[in-house]
Amino acid sequence: MNKLLPLLCTLLSFSASGQDINKYFERIRNNTAELTAFFSQMPKGGDLHHHYSGSIYAETYINYVVEQDYVINDSTLEVKSKVPKDSKNWVHFSALNLSGMLASYKQKLMQKWSVKDFNGISYPSDKQFFETFPSFNIAHSGAGRLDTGLMELKRRAINENVSYIETMLTTILCSNIKDLDTSYNSKLADAQEKGDEIRTTKLLDELYKMVQDKDVKACAAAHNAEVIERAHHGLKIDDSLFTMRYQNFVVRVVPPVDVFKNLVLAFESASTSPLVVGVNIVAPEDNEISMRDYWLHMQMYKYCHAKYPEVKYAMHAGELVLGMVKPEELTWHINAAVRTAGASRIGHGVDMAHEHESYGLLRYMAAHKVPIEINLCSNEFILKVKDDEHPIALYKRFGVPIVICSDDAGVLRNDLTKQYVLLAKRYKYISYSDIKQFVFNSIDYSFIKEEAVKKKLRSQLTARFKHFERAVTDAHKQIKIKT
């Protein structure tokens, strides 16, 4: 009995600690400042829905173009590396500095390259968001920018107690597959119009052979070695405090042949590198091409899954609301992403309540452990969805695994802590224990290929939570907060 006493005391201590932190959490959940302090210190595991270029803050991009002394159009605010031929209204940043106007133009770029100061009235919020990306592309894609960006994200993650990021890094360039038979665009369009899966598969078979004959494997290998591995290992991204992995992505607002060849390239890359852990598809879901070819894109994913069964992929699906598209278009995108394309995770999933037989779909996702990536700030800004309009209650009620993510923290000018603050304030039925489970989900449902790495991250997360909860309860006792 004497030998069991220390163990019993330890278990009782942990139990009391757990009760204390739950009481403290419930006491502060209506106070933004207190929640921010709480979640800033809480270990947050991984950020699984994360766009690399959209997570860099605009200040970094602006400083780069200023340092390079690029030119800016004083009317459109477009930035270029040099003055275009036969063009007017262009001025070097050095000239703006000499004239005392640099600070003013920096502020204008901040408002163009992010959502800073957006008033929600003068321009559609979704357009403001998506138009930032091509605007700052010149700063994002400059020489050495990848190294700078990755290190910025790593430092910020460590400061925020985020131990893992799975970022959608880039598309893959491949001149080998630049020229494919474009007649397949119309052939695929015709097969899609008829809903002919057999014909679609035959056409994709033919295209796949063309892509392989162009030595797409060489492009994938070069991307993995020269972009991913060079930066990751050269910068020593992984260490005792932080781990990062990468998803390739394809853009869906281009012709079908281009989507497919880029998808094959992305899957080839992910199938041959331990660092490239998945594939995604990006660009506005309500775009005319995205909507027109959505069925076809799901068939392409289904096809690639058969060719590369070991490659996991997440998918932006259901990032739609009533009024953005016709009502009938809200009924099938998540269904198709999960049941047809076989997505391993769903990003956003905001239109779930409108999906055909949504209860059945939710049960399917829960049974097959297909997590939902919840992006509260993004959904509020782009879609105007918040509070009980958001389907998070449906996902939780049906037992769909939930992960909390940042999406594009740089463009949206927030962080992962902000997502948890909104979660706690808005959804009172979500407890601290639920939130802790969401954090562990971010490691358990990551696409990390090395089981030892995932196990290490989970073990570290357990230790960090013990330290965090002990620190919170100790502070709680010291200041003698009445509960």
C-alpha cells in the first residue's frame, strides 16, 4: 500500500489539475484578452491547412521589393522589377524614398497585398482576398525568397507554440510537359457534359501515357531535390522544437489538360519524397472554370489515386455559401470530394448543411476518419460565415475529426491563436477537452510519412500540455481567482 501511495497522489494531482484548468477556461471564455493569453501559451500542435505564400506577412514582401529598388505604378500599385517599355506612371522605390512618399506607398501596398484596413463595403471581400496573391507574386517568387519565407514561418510558429506546419508550398514547373495535345480539352469537356466516367477514364489513360512519355518523373525528382530538399535540409527546418512538411498543389482555374498534367506531376513528386506528404487543389471554388470542371477534377483525383494509392491528398471543398452560387451547386461538392475523389481531409467544408443527405455524408466522414480543416477567420472574411451559421456543430455532433487551422495568416493578418480564441468565444458547447483533442488531431491526421516523426511529435505534445496545464493551474492558484 505504501508503494502505491505516491502513484495515487500523482494521479489525484493530475485529476485536480485537470478540473482546475477546465474551470479556469470556462471562467475566461468570454474575455478576448484572457483567452488570447491562454491560447498563446497553449501548445497548438500542427497547422494542416496552411498556404505558404499567403502566410507570409505583407511587410516581408514589401521590404523585399523596396530593397531591390523595384518600380511601382503610382496609379494601379502594380510592382515590377523594372520599368516596362513604352509605359508611364512608374517610379522606383528609391525615388519615393527621396521624395518622402515611401511610407505612404508602403501603406497602400499593405492594403493591396493583405486585408489590412479593409472596410467590407467598397469591394467584395472574396475578391480582395484572392486578388492579393497575384499582386504580391513578384515578391514571393524572387531569388532566395523561399528560404527567407520558410525561416519566417518557422520562427513565428515556435513563438506561437506551433510544433508542425504542413504547408501548401508551390506548383511544380516542368517544361517537358509544356506542350500536350490540347484537343483533349474539348474531348474531356464532352465526356464531363455526358457524365461519362468510362470515356473520361479512357481519355485520362491516353493523357497519362503522354505525360509519362515526356519524362515527368525527371521533373518531379528535380523539384524534390532542388526546391524541397535543398531548402529543407539546407535551412535545418526540422529540429527539436519544430517540424515542417509540404504539399504540392495544382490550380483548378486552367484548362483540363493543364490541370491533369500538373496533377500527375504533383502526385509523382509526392510519391517519391518523404518531405512531400500530399497534394491539394487551389483557387476560388466559385470561379466559373472551377464550377464547370468540378466533376472532371474529381475524376482526375480518382484516377491519380488509382495510379498512386500511397499518396494522400486534402481538398478545398464546400468553400461556398448560398448566394455565391446557385443553390443546387451547394449540394454535392463535399460529397464528390469525399466519395468520388477519395480525399483524405477536407478543407473548409462550409456548405455541409446544404449537401445532399448531409447526415449520411457526416456519418461517412466520421466512420472513415476524414477530418475537416476548420478555418474560422478565413470563412468569416471570404464567405461572411460565422457563429451558428458555421457548420462546426454538425461536424462535432457527428464525430467528424476536427482540426483548427490558419489558412492564410499573412493575408488575413491573424495567427493560429486567433482561431482558438474565436472557437472558444463563439461555440460554448466546445470544451477545453474538445479543444485539446483538436490539437492532438492535428498531429494524428497529419500526412507525415515517417511514423517515428509523428510519434515523436505526439509525445512532445503530451509533455508540452502537461507543462502548460501545470503552469496555468499554478498561476490560477497564486492569484486566487474565485471560481
